[in-house]
Amino acid sequence: MSRYWSPVVHRLTPYVPGEQPKLPQLVKLNTNENPYPPSPRVVAAIAGELAADGGLLRLYPDPNADQLRAAIATRYGEFGIGTEQVFVGNGSDEVLALAFMALLKHELPILFPDITYSFYPVYCALYEIACVTVPLSEDFQIRVDDYDVANGGIIFPNPNAPTGCLLPLAAIEQLLLRQQQSVVVVDEAYVDFGGASAIALVNRHANLLVVHTLSKSRSLAGLRVGYAIGQRDLIEALERVKNSFNSYPLDRLAIVGAVAAMADEEHFESTRQAVIRSREKLRSALLALGFSVLPSAANFIFVRHPQHDAGELAARLRQRGIIVRHFLLPRIEQYLRITIGSDTQCASLIQALQELLAKR
């Protein structure tokens, strides 16, 4: 600690991202990255932008990233989404951070699940936003009725993280109708792996903001692109905060790469279906080993073994060069979150678990 820090810095407990170790022959199943490369169009688009000795890099990018916003709007044209309803940022984490300041900072506390994305309480501490956590059910489901209290806004991932459980669109619409005085932010980082997007509800509900990322289903975690879709007044609020902080959140390479990724529907569909198939295959294999596995609509699964400590299993897997995510948090300390890797990676995990469980 330093005497030069501002008071808010002393109060912060920063978000801890998934470990990014540099171990040889690592089977990395802890950060929900896509096991498949992005569309070849992305690489070609970035190479094109770098042509002529990268001369375009001396120029600022489009501060509004209108080309990307138009590409995203086109992707969701079936829902009547226009370019003016799209906001883009440096990863969905930045988009969420701006949403907390622009739409969720009110006198009443905001609501989110007690087991959820751990960045939410970090944002609340940073922006001094009061919050109340709403317990999930015993089987880790969001119960819409539990949110029928006065609030300054509601946010949750769908599918939820780290559980992978999905809230149906009908339940989300019920929540929107009950909470018309509050903004409801639906964080859909993983929805492409098994859910229906709430973007279909945007033009029916003025209080809905849906946040997406290209990190997961578009295999672009290293490019850092996220976006939000909502009615125009919500998007304007995000723009006002963004332009009071950083007018150029996306660089030229990110913009052209993201546009190319959004355009390649065939690659997107083939890779997401491959992840879904691997998830179901891994789920079956883990059930056969005696694990309890929550139903998942994400690119990860949440599991526990009734006879083996989760922390011990994670440590022993790490000794074998396989890392998974273990959360030392109430209610889920005996669960492991396992990213869906390639079939080869998943096979290595199952083989290691077979050997570890056989030793007991």
C-alpha cells in the first residue's frame, strides 16, 4: 500500500483472471478459450490492414467503429437491429464496466446472483455502487421471482458463469416486464454454445441491454472485442461514458478482424457445433466416472465428485500438466469449472482422472 493511493484504491479487491501459465505441453482448460482458431478471414483482414508497411497504423481508428457496428447489426438483422442500437468496446469486460457507470449507478442497490461472474462486485466497489446478491436455487438456477424487490438495476450472465446454467428467454421476458423501472443487463458471453439470445427481445423492451463478446464463440480472446445491443437511449448512455473516458477503445486491427469474424457464419457455426459435441462427450465421460455434472449451455462444464475434494483434484491434475478452474467460494468450493478443449485435450483430462480416481 502507498500513502499516494486514493481512498478508493485502498478499498478495492481486484478481479483475479484465470491463470495463464507458461508450462510445456500444457492442457489448458481453465479460462474458457475456444480450442479452435478464428476464421481465416480474420487473419487475412488483419494482414491487409498491415499492408504497405503498416502505414494505416499511424492514423487513429474510427472512434465509433461504424463498420463493425454495421456488421453486428447485419448479423442480427432478423431481429430488426439497427447500427444505432450497437455499441462496441475493448472486450465485453470494458462494455460491462461502462454499463455499470452509465446504467447501473443509482441510489438503490443493483441485484445479481450470489454465484456469478466475479467481476460484478469488483465494478461495484470501483464505482461505489451498492449491490445485493440474490441466492441461486439449490440446483444453481436463477429464480425470477427472487428479483421482485426495489433495485437500481439487474445484471446476470446467461448462461450463468461459472455454473453454465441457462435461463430461458420466456423467463427473461417475464423479468423485463416486472422490472420496467430498472435496466436489466444480460451478459451473453457464452450464449452461442447452447442458448437463444435475448437480442430477440431488445426491440420489445426498452430496459434491456444485451452484452456479447468475440472472445468465446468467435475465437478472438486475444483481439479484445465486445459489444452491447439495446434501444437507442441505452446505447447513447454508453457512448457518453465512453467518450468521457476513451474515444478510441478499438484499434484498426481489432475492427477489421472483428468485421471479418462476424461475416464468416460458416466458420462460426462449424466451430461452435464442434465445441457443443465435445461438451456432451465430455459430460458423458465424467458422469461415467461418478462426477455430478450441471447441465451446461456454455463452453465449459461445472462438476464435482462426491468422494473427492475438488481442490485436491485440481492440484493433482496440475501436476500432470492439466489445469482447470477451482473457486474457493461458499457453495461451490467442491466444484471444478472445466473448459471444453479439443477432443484430444478432453481425452487427456479423462485419462488423468481415471488414473487419479483409481488410486483412492
